[in-house]
Amino acid sequence: MFLAGHRGMVGSAIYRQLQEAGYNNIVVRTRSELDLTDQAAVRTFMEQEKPELIILAAARVGGIHSNNTFPAEFIYQNLAMQINIIDQGWKVGCKKLLFLGSSCIYPKFAEQPMRESALLSGSLESTNEPYAIAKIAGIKLCESYNRQYGLDYRSVMPTNLYGQNDNFHLENSHVLPALIRKFHEAKLANAKAVTVWGTGKAMREFLHVDDMANACLHVMELDKEKYQSVTEPMLSHLNVGSGVDVTILELAEMIKKTVGFQGEISWDTSKPDGSPRKLMDSSKLHALGWQPKISLEEGLKQTYQWFIEHQDDFKH
């Protein structure tokens, strides 16, 4: 088995759970050992290893600021990694692959909660369109290779993920880890207020990364007939979410309480909210026997504790 992206937040969680589940033949490579955007390097690696199963958890990821600042890198690097791994995997005989996408594949004003059928039914959120298009291409690559070559390449679309090994850099992280760091540093500085982007009205769903890893193993281990019983040939991806969303205001209040910050919250309404709401309909996956186990409140406590233990890693 080849696990691409084993050092990322999702990939590292999958790696831990694979090991706990007894998988002992997991092939991994760091970015310095294998550049997944390099077609020739990926071809050589695949020809040497000939993996029978691939989990594609590698991706260039970031929040609104990062997506807006580096759109070229986001679309190019993600497309290149996906094309190289999916195509070269097929060429060396890999018949089963799990591709990890993102909830941003759905239209900005998709009906809520977002069903898998909402894909390509409207315009995307402009702030992360390049990344979303790359992820949509990954889904369609899997579907196309399944149709033409009779493979079993599956796709899962997680909602907003958080947990250990998240990115807590203030300039290019997602909203939840960025807020944890902001409130923590404000507490240490005895600040009177923390400023949060937007109006606080946007709604987001969050899933702990350990629940996501568990869902990946669950989907990967389903027999082909059971997986296909809830999907369609041209709509073969599955949503993975908690089924519960909160406003950014509610999230900020929860993080403030978790961190123990005593000051106020102010809202910078000149900054964008992004999509007004993003809630996934994960009923297909639930019908296949998977449910999340970690509540947002418990997950925030775990994540904050992990951040405290590793905060020196994010000071540069």
C-alpha cells in the first residue's frame, strides 16, 4: 500500500490508524524523497513499488488568505499530484485507490445540506476556485479511469477538518486552528480583544481528523458491491461530515472558552466570510455503517492541548 501525504494532518491520522488496524506494509515517502508533482519521479517510484492499493491524501492546502495569494500553486500542484499518482498507479496495476477531496468542490450557493449530486450544478466560491477545480478534476479522473479501465478508484469529500498536525500559522491556516492560536496568544499577552475576520454569521461544519481517518479506512475496506450500492458510475464520491454546523461566532466563543481567554471578540467585517454555509449531507456514508465519534467540544480540547505541546513549531 502507498500512502501519499503521510506527514499531513489527514495523512498522518490515516497512517496511525492503518498501523493500529494491523497494516504492516505501508509505503511512504517524504516530500524530499519523492516530489509528487514530478511525473518522471512518480513513474520511477511506482514502477519500483507497484502498490496494489493507494491512498491519495497528499495536497496543497490552506485557508482563504493562502488560496487568494497562491492560486497558481494551488491549482497546478494539486492537479500534478493527482494526475501523476492516479495515472501511474493504473499503469503499474493498482486496481484500488482512495482519493481525498474537499467540500469546496460544491457550488457556493448549493442547497444545504450539500448532497453529492450538487457537484457541477453551479458556480464555485471565488476565493478557493482553483483548488476546488483541481479536486473536482481528481474525482473525475477516478470516475473516468473506473469507466474505461474497470478499476475501483473511490473518492471521499471531507468537510472542514481539524486536529493534531493541523497548520497553526496565522497567515495561511484554516479558520479553526488560526482562532486557537489567536486566542492563545491573546491570553498570554493579556489582550483586551481578539479580532476575527468577517461577520461571524457564516456557518461551517467541522470534523475531527481522527474521525476522517476512520471514515477513510471504513470506505476503503468496503467490498465493491456495497460501495457501489450507494454511488453511481458518474457520481462515485462520498461526503464525510459530522452532520452538525455552527456559526463562526459560535466557534469563536467555543474556542475562547476552551483556551480560557477573558477578553472580548471584535469582528473585522471588511474581510470576507467565504461561503455563507457549508454543511455536508453524509447520509450515504452513514447508510454504509460509519458515524463520527468525537464531538466538536471534545475535539477542540484535544486540539488545543496538542497545540500547546507543539506551539514552538509554529513560531517561525
